[in-house]
Amino acid sequence: MNTAIVTISDTRDEEDDPSGDLLVGLLSEFGATVVSKSIITDDRNGIEERLKELCAGGSIDLVITTGGTGLGPRDNTPEATRSVIEREAPGIAEALRVQTASKTPLAMLSRGVSGILGKTLIINFPGSPKAVAECFEVVWTVLPHAIDTLSGKTEHN
């Protein structure tokens, strides 16, 4: 599974990206290949362009964003993601909120979305390392099936 990580923050940089770095470790332990890790600002147009770039060509199976999912005026990740996806995968975002809110009530304030662009699954995670770990725990078991389905492997066992 080829993956990309996009940290969305006006304050983080390559030297200070705990959530992105954590995702690299979690995805690697999971057996995924991280082919891209980047940090961009909360600018909506920039987020849209980065997602389109990563999904073009079909070589990346999964993009996980971290950051920009809250209620702040510069939290544009959900809107940018919605504007580029072709189909939403609402069950993923719903599961993330429900299951993480049982540990951290503030999780219900996350506006993250999930969806498909081409053959790439995009999932929005919140920006804190704690939220990243909790969200990854929720989704890792369904990722192989989701990626297989997107690539055309639809047999049921």
C-alpha cells in the first residue's frame, strides 16, 4: 500500500511535525510504504492542489491528512477535501468521531471527512499526535479491504 501524509498547519515545519512523524511510524509498522510526506499551510487552495497532485496518476493508494479539521477560522481541510473527492466515504469519518470521542470528548468537534479521488482514499485526521494515534487505531483494520476494493479486487470471502 503506497501512502502519502500531508500535515496541514500554519505553524509546523519539517523539523517540528510530531503528528506527521507519528503517522510515518504507524504506517510503516502496518506494512505500508510512505512515498510522500509534506507540510503545507491551511490555505484551502493549496490543500486542494496538493491532494490533486498526490492522487494524479494512481500510484498512491491512501492519503492521510493531519490538521485543519477543527472549528478555527483557518481549519479548511474538510472543505478542501470535499471539493476534490469524487465520492465521500462517510462511514470512516463517522467511525473516527464516534470511537475517538469515547476517549476524548473534544473529538466530536472534528469535522474531518473521508472520500475517494480516482483510486485513492483520502482520510482527514485531526492535528494532535494523540488524535492521530487514536484515529489510526480505528481505521487500520479496514484499510487493506478499502484499498483492495478501490483497485478493483471485489471478491468477498
